[in-house]
Amino acid sequence: MHAYIIVSKFPDDLYADIEKHIDLKSYKLVPFELKSISDARSLIAFLKLSLPERTAIVIKNFEEVTEECSNSLLKTLEEPQENLIFLIHTRNENLILPTIRSRCKILRITKPSANEDLSDIKEFLEMSLFDKYSFLNKMKRDDAQNFSGKMIKFLVANFKQFPKTYRMETLKNAVVLKKNLHANGNTNLQLLKFLSDVTVDV
């Protein structure tokens, strides 16, 4: 197999997790950002070169790649160089075109969540409005997606600790935040909207 889709919600641990399935020591890892059709063309042009060593092209957050970009890579995935593999990371395989999925082996990375640390969510809910804003303002997309997921888990696990109206509204807003982030909504705007909707102090 020369192309893999790695389904994982832990991008920071991506290489370590892949190593459990694929021996990467013999490959030169080449991270490639794929956001636009021009990026796809650059990748295709690069892959027309004769690669002297075993190479792994790493593309993170493939669910954010446009359909046009995805379609442009179909032939490349079908007919790669002999010493080339693709490592395609996504948080949600269902957001990747079926034509891409059918050309790849899917590796699903799961980790036990029983001991997941949600203390940062508790601390966030106890912050002042200004501190909440400062906390959220530092987040990039991956951080925001992780935050929304942990917020949902925390509220569900501690449902009775908060006033009914507050917990229902906050849970609803956290679900909306998670959905909008996965739909490629502007990260800062989505976080600001979430903060404006969380108006009751705990």
C-alpha cells in the first residue's frame, strides 16, 4: 500500500501514532500544506521529480482540502513513484471524497479517554470574561476543535453541577462551535461568538 489515511484527533502525536503501524525510519518525511489548487499543482510538480530516497508526503487536516484539490490528486495517488508513500491525516474520514478514500488504506487512531484531563475546561468556566477572551484568543484551529470537544465532554460529565439554563445553553453553543469549526468556519469569529453566548458566570 502506498497511500494511507490516518484518522486521528491527536495531530500532535501523529508521527508517534503512525510508527505503531508503519516503519517511518527508512522514509524522509516531507510535510506538505495543501490549502488551494495552486498547492496541489506544486505538489504534483514536486512528485514529477525523481526522488532518490524513500519519501513520505505528509498532509495534515485533509478534511480542509477543497474538492478541486482532492480531484487533482487522484492520478497521483493511483500511480505514485515506487519509493513514495502518502500519509494523509484527517479528524473525520467522512469529509474526504470517496474517490480518495478508495485509493487509501485507512488507519484509525484511537486512545482511551477515561483519564482525559478536562481541568482546563473547569478553569475556563471559572475565569472572568476578560480572561476567557485572552484564553480563547490564543487558539489556532486545532486547539479550538480540541477545546470544543473537551467542553462538550466536561459539561456532559458534570451536568448537574451547573444551573439548568446555563448548562443547556453552554452545551448547545459548544456543539455549534464544534460543528462550525469542522465546517471550516473562521476560528476567531467562531470562538468570539461562543464567548458572547456564554454570559452566565459559574
